[in-house]
Amino acid sequence: MTTVPQIVLDGDVAIPQLGFGVFQIKPEDTAAAVSQALEAGYRHIDTAQMYGNEAQVGKAVAESGIPRDEIFVTSKLSNAAHDPAAAREATERSVDALGGPMDLYLIHWPMPAVGDFVQTWRTMQEFTEQGLTRAIGVSNFQIPHLRRLLDETDVVPAVNQIEVHPYLQQGPLRAFGREHGIVTEAWSPIAQGDVLDDPVLLALAAETGRSVAQVVLRWHLQRGDVVFPKSADPARMRENFALFDFTLNDDQTARIDALDAGRRRGPDPDEFNWIPD
Ligand code: NDP
């Protein structure tokens, strides 16, 4: 059985560095996908209220036969629920859907033009006190957003979950996190497939005898970030989990580092203010 390294978050909560993401897996397919991921060895599932599949994650976890404290579950506050009263109600719904408290709970987007994310962050702190989640953090926060949380509140986010892949390496934001004890979680770690036909990465795959996805995921792990690739295919789930029997050397990581292009696959957090119906 593969042992995935754990990273200790502020407050002594240990998170497996490699997990499984369920964004864009349809609710009706999610329980099966999560069961297959658990069978492949994953013990960390990343979902969100806005993905619409928390209940199916909860069902697969409950029916897995694996003790709940051996599986790490993250979910995220909906963009529609930044207001404190709405946040409390939405969080209770997430906990119900998941069948119990979360391990990690994030503000999904800062929504800078819509509400006051500092007030939302203060509300999130109630949820750890109430035992609804073991740790809290944020997602898609930029340096000025994080700075406000650090300046105006007493609780440092355990993580910042942001878009990171070879074409968007996020040097300054990751360094800011490191400096302040905020662990970076890299979403869309293979840029939703965009990096798979890159000539430099194809050459590295040939050189290491691994797939491009494995090379890129290994690069993330060696940088110290948490990753949770999504796949609906059991063979690719296993492929993305087989990362612990090879390493990239300094020359190989430098060639990936050189691919940084500041190119996003997803929305820009400074401009994304979308609210679901
Ligand atoms: P990923 O970078 O994980 O890429 C997923 C895509 O790559 C799918 O189309 C998948 O297809 C394909 N794929 C996966 N593995 C392989 C492989 N080994 N070879 C070839 N193709 C492969 O993108 P995501 O956007 O899903 O990011 C991962 C997770 O990050 C999400 O599921 C979610 O949990 C989180 N996330 C968080 C966001 C946030 O705002 N906080 C935003 C976006 C994502 P197939 O399924 O057919 O294998």
C-alpha cells in the first residue's frame, strides 16, 4: 500500500499531499468515482458545495468501509453564501450532505466586488469552534486578499487553494503563503489536460518512462504543494496515484520551471464574482 506524505496544517491537522478532485464529475457518477478512487488508494477527497456532488462524496465515504478518520474531506463555501447568516445555513447543509464534519473548509472565491470576504472569514472561524470542520482556509485568494485577512483577523488560513500548473506557477503567491504558514493547494494541476502535449513535458515523460501527467504531478509534490487531480477513469486515477517510486532531478524540475507563462486555464480571482442560482 502506497503511503502518501502528509503535510501538517496549522492546528495539527494532517492532510495527505495527494488527493482526488471531483469538480465536473456529475452527481450521478460521483459515488462510483469516489469509490474507485478510494480503492486506488486515495484518502483525500476535494469537493465543494458548488460542485453539487457533496452528498455522493459522503455516500461513497460512508459505504467504503474505511474508518472516517482515515479519509480527509475538503469542501468549500458557495459564492452564494458569503453573508454570515447564509454561510451558517450553507455550512450546515454541506455537513449534512457529507454525513458529518469536514476536515477542511474553504471560502471558495474571495468575490472582491460582491461582499466583504473578511467578514466571511470571521464567520468561518465559528465553524471550527462548533466542530463543523477541523480546519479552515481559503481558495483563489490573491496576495492583497490574504494580507487583509492577516491584518484584520487573528486566524491565519491553513491553506490557499489556487490554480497552479506548469503554465501558471504562481511564484509570488506561493512564496507569500510559505512566509505566513499558509499551505498552497494546486488546483487544475495538469491544467485540465492542456499541458499533456507540451514538447518539453513529452520529452521528460520519455526520459523518465512516465506519463506527462505523472511527471507534472510529481513536480507539484516536489515543490511541496498539495494536489488532487480529477479523473473519471479508474486507470487514470491509478496512474495519477503512482507518483512515489520516482523522482525528478534538478535539471528536470528546472526544465518544467522554465515553462511558466503566467497563463490561466480558469477565471481570474480579481474579476470572478459569479454567484450560482
Ligand atoms: P485537472 O488538472 O485535474 O485535470 C482534469 C482533466 O484531465 C480531466 O479532463 C481528466 O479527464 C484529465 N486527466 C486526468 N488525469 C489524466 C491523465 N493521467 N492522463 C490524461 N488525462 C487526464 O483539473 P481540475 O480542474 O479537475 O482540477 C483538479 C481539482 O482541483 C478539481 O477536481 C477540484 O477538486 C479542484 N479545483 C478547484 C477549483 C477552485 O476554484 N478551488 C477550481 C478548479 C478545480 P478524465 O476525467 O477523462 O480522466
